[in-house]
Amino acid sequence: MSAIRLWSMLGSLLTAVAVFTSPLNGGDPLATQARDAVSRAGAFYHEKVAAHGGYVYQYSADLSLREGESVTDLETVWVQPPGTPTVGLTFLKAYERTGDERLLVAAKDAAYCLLEGQFQSGAWNGWIDFAPDKRKNYAFITGKNQKKNARNYSTFDDDKTQAALKFLMRYDRSTGFKDARVHAAVERALSSVLTAQFAHGGWPQGYKAPVDQTVTKVARARYPADWPRQYPGGDYWDFPTLNDNSQVDVIETLFQASEIYGQPAYRSAALKGAGFLLAAQMPEPQPAWAQQYNYDFEPVWARKFEPPAVSGSESQNVIAMLMDVYVETGDRTFLAAIEPALNYLERSKLSDGQLARFYELKTNEPLYFTREYVLTKDDSDLPTHYGFKVSSKLESLRKRFEKLSTAKPAALEQEKARLWGRSERTSPPSADEVQRVIASLDHRGAWVETGRLKYHPGKKEDRPIISSATFARNMDLLSRYIAAHSTK
């Protein structure tokens, strides 16, 4: 009998026993069905989808094709969400909500997979190679026969290191801090994050070693006297960056670390990072934030399609974080920075209600690129791989800002209790939602949907696929319902 079928049968038996032994047999039948679905879906993903305990973004329905941000095989897993940390955290949360030890086993396998991809510099990059001929190219802590100049670059880009840490820290707590390998890996990674922080509180996109604490020359963001209209190249990843939410994600991770481990250094670094956000706010007439700053605290080029500019996307994420930090600290300095930024962004909306990703410094005209990567103010020939226009979240941000501005201390304490993973933020899903998710599970325990494999040449047409993001979303929904309807 296959392991997956044995797991499914055992899960069904255990849930049946739980219902039979509950007081007055008062268990919710739908919760029982949800438990069975979690068991079957968990077994399929752990036993059939995982490679080396890890995961990538999506798969063909028959699992013959796999991809993260490129084509992968069974010897490569992805760290960047929705890869291994996302799936591992999904298993862990489902275990915490249901008590099903098999889910903890799956979470452990994902955690140990990540340990195999931790760099000697302390943290993680986008993927982990397990094939020996590729593995020697990386300076992994557990690596062997490494090349002299093996890659040793830890990164904050796209929530890679942050997602790995948030999963591993929660796993560490769930196991009572008794898994020595995981605990040591977390301590090593957090230590490296602290030494990668600049004196002004910002972080670079990535690091190989502790950063130079003497590079900061000015105290606040400023406009450059001029800037090149053509991409000049350069090592942008060494500069302090907000691109793709990296700074905000690091701050959140350190607040979670402080919550889990009670170490003052983590909270101090998070607050220092929040202070950087205040300092990085551009002066009038554009009091918001850029994606990237040089050591003179001026917006600069990053990649060839990321010019010096004020960013409509990153600025919204910064505003949300400043509100969280205000709730955490009660310091109205963080609140004071928000209103001018909101006012500026509201008057900068495009005619369709969206925001431009990039606004030209001082003139505030939207900036775009042609498919040939020529900087332009014309949006008629945009590359399709990047969001040069972003959805506005200003209405909800404004609503929360006004609520917080007049909130009483008791209300702020309630908000604070929901930060940094202190409690579940969301309400349980409806029975209709649960029934739809259960009904969409196939006979294997897979959620198959129609989608595209983006990186497989000649295979970009719509096809049946399996998505790690969908797996995470559905498992979270089912396990929240189970937790809410368990017989006490």
C-alpha cells in the first residue's frame, strides 16, 4: 500500500474517532470532511510533490514539469515564495490548528530542506540546488567540495530570506526550541541580518558579509542634482533598498523574532529599520519613497527598467508598515509621516485610478519603458514582465490612518495584539467556501486548476496545473475552519 494512501486512510480513521469520542457526538460534520481533505491534500503534496522536502511554484498536473522563476527539476527547489517556506509554513499552521502530527513531519522536512540552502554568509537566496555538480558552485553551510569563489550571497529580495526565517522561527517555537539544527540555523541567520544593517537602519538588497557602517554620508533622503536617463549599470544590490517590499519584510521579520525569542536586539534593529523609513521619505514636492538609494541618500538606478524615481508601489507598503510601527510603539512620529505621503499619492493617481510604479523626480510625471528598455513618458509599448502601473490601496490606507489617528489606547492595544503573529488576524471561512474547496480536490488529493507554465518553452498554453500558492491558500482555509469548529 502506498504511503499516500496509508496516510489518507489513517487521517480518515483519526477524524472519525475524534467525532465518535466528542461530547454527545457533537462534532461538526463539515469540519470532519475538512480534516479528511487536509489529510489527503497534505499527503499528496508531501509524498508526491516534494523534492528533498522542498517545493517550487507550480507543476503540470502529472508532475512531470516543474518551475519556480525558471524551469526546474527534482534536484532544485525554490526558496522565494510561494516555494518551500510558503508550503512549509502552511503545513506548520495546519498542524498547529489540527494537531495532526503528520503535518508537522511535512513541515520538518521543509525546514531541513531550507537548512541545506543556508549560505555561509548567513541566510538564503532564491533557490537550492541539490545536484552535486551544481551544489559545489554555492557556499552552503552544509556544502562539500565547493569552488574557491562559490556563490555566497544572501538576499532580502522578493521575501526570500525573510520568508525562510519566518517559517523556521515559527517551526522552532512549535517544537519548543528543541530542534538544535533548526534553532542554530535561525540564530545564525538572525545574527547575519543584524550585521547586514547599515548605521542609518536600512539594509542592502543582499550581502556576503557585514556591511560597511561608515558609508552613510547624509541623514535624510534628498533629490540628486541630476540623474542619467540611460541605464548606467552598477552594483545596485549593495545600496539600501525598498524594492519589492524588502525593507518592510525585514522589519516585520525582526519584530516576529523579538516576539518569539524575547531578544531586545531584534526589536531594536526593527525600530532602527523603521527609523530608516522616516529618513528615506523624500522631501516636498514628493514626500513618499523611492525603490533604491545610494550612500548619499539619493534615489538611483537599480535594474535597467528601474530608474531613480518615487515609487507608487513601495510607498504604499511603507505607509502600511509605519502604521503598524505606530501601533506597536505609540510613537506618533511614525503617524506624522503618513498624511503628507497619502495626500501626495492621492493627487498622483493616473486617470484610471491606478498609480504609476515610477514618478519622475521633482516633475512627478509618470515614467515608463518601451519593450526595448528606452525610458519614456509614453505607456503604449510597455514590457509585460513588470508592473509599471499598480493598484491603488490608498482608500483603505487612508481609512486605517484616520482610524488610528483618533483611536483610544484600548483600541490600539487590540490592534497591537494582532501584529507580528501574536494572534490569528482573520475570521473563520464560511461553510460554502469550505465545501467548494473540498469539492475541488481530486482523487489523488490534488487541487488542479487551469493555468500556464511561464518558463517552459513551447508549453505556455493553458493547461491543467498544480500551484503551491493554491495549495497554501486552500490548506489555510480548511485548517482555520477546523480550528474554529473543533469540539472543545
